[in-house]
Amino acid sequence: VAMALIETSSNVVVAIICGILLAVLLSAFNGAMYAWLKVFPFIITLGTQYILNGATYLLTDGISKTIYVSDVLKNIGGFTIRLGSGALKTGVIVMVVSVLVGSFILNKTYLGRNIYALGSNPDAVSVTKMRILIFVLAGFFFGIGQIVNVGTTGGAVNQGLGIGAEFTVMAGAMLGGIKMGGGGGKMSNMVIGVLIIGVLNYGMNFLNINQYWKYVVLGIALLAAVTLDTLQTQAAINRAKKVSGQPPKAETTA
């Protein structure tokens, strides 16, 4: 909403820069609160989600509306490359590039090793700094995603947009083997998990199945993902017992 409002009163470049910076700052705030309060981060982000949902109405004078953007931003966010009888959209390109960048960070950099260590061996890293840094990095990707979102839809809606998406993301990530406690998981597997959720969602739409069944299936998928994560954790504990005779120390970081 902020990006669309800025674009209508300024220009595309300013809107994009401000939109990404705002996403980074808001995410950094969540990270700082998480590092300070030391509670499960989902609780913090759920609270700020309600705050920001209210803020979007305040920015639009308390009425439900769509803030439309210029054709320039539409072309940037919703650009389509024709490939024969098919097409490749900006969203797919951004996703592929983001996955490659994320994989490089996690597997080839010192920062990536510290990110894994935050969940598996937090004593080896500066926990507070790393938590905030990860939220900042996430905020940057959120901002990039909103360029695509606003460009594809042609504007920003101040209600309903993204509601429930957090559960879709969690289910997809956990189906892909991302550990809730941290310290495990790969970007490639996460993509597979998200694609599974996407296939279930759009497959039911294609078959004209009642939309409410989507919530049922998504809930089952989330429970299955939690079960899978628990079984993986228990298997790791059992392997550690066999090696040392003692289970590993329980970690409290997420």
C-alpha cells in the first residue's frame, strides 16, 4: 500500500526504493523485538501483522480501496517474456533468482554457516546480531516480492491481501524439510514443498472443488509437515544417543 501511494505521488524509482526500505525496517523491528523478548517469533510477527493491517486503513482514510499504479510499475512487476506458446512472468524469474541467491548465501558464505549454527549451535555465533540480520535479509526479499505483487495486480488492496499466506508459507517450508528449530533444511527442498502446496491449491481450483476444502487440505498439509519435522528431530536424537549414549541438549532457538 505504501509503495502504491508513493508511486502515485512521486515516481517508480522512489516508490520501489522506499517500498523495499520500509519492508527492511519493519522486518528489522520484528527481529529486534524477537532478540529482545526471546519469545517464539511467530507471536511477534502475528502482533505486528495486526498493527500493519490497521495502518493500511489509516493510510487510506479508513475505507476499503485499491490504489492503482502506473503502467511502468505494472510492466516491471508483471513483465511477461513470450516463449513460443507459453510465457515466463516476472514472478517466476524473481523466484528463481531469489532461490539461487539464497542457496549461495546458505551454502557458500560465512553468513550461511552462521545461519545454520543459529539453530544447531547458537553458542558459536552472536545470536542477537544474527537474528536481526536474518530478519533484515527477509525484509529485503519481502520488498522485492511486493514489487512483483503490485505490478502483477496493477495496484495495492488495503484489505485481504496476504491474509492466511503465513500458513501457506510455513506448510510449504516444513514440507520441504525446513526445521522449525533451525539448523536444517535446503532451499531446493523448500521449493519442492512450496510447489506441493501450489499444486494442491491450483489443482483444486482447476477441478472446481469447493474453495473451503482448500482450507481443510492446507490444514492437513500443515499437520503433516509438523509431524514430519517432529519425526526428523526424534530420529536425530536417536542417532545421537547411539553415538554418545546421551541425547543432545535441547535448543530453544528458532
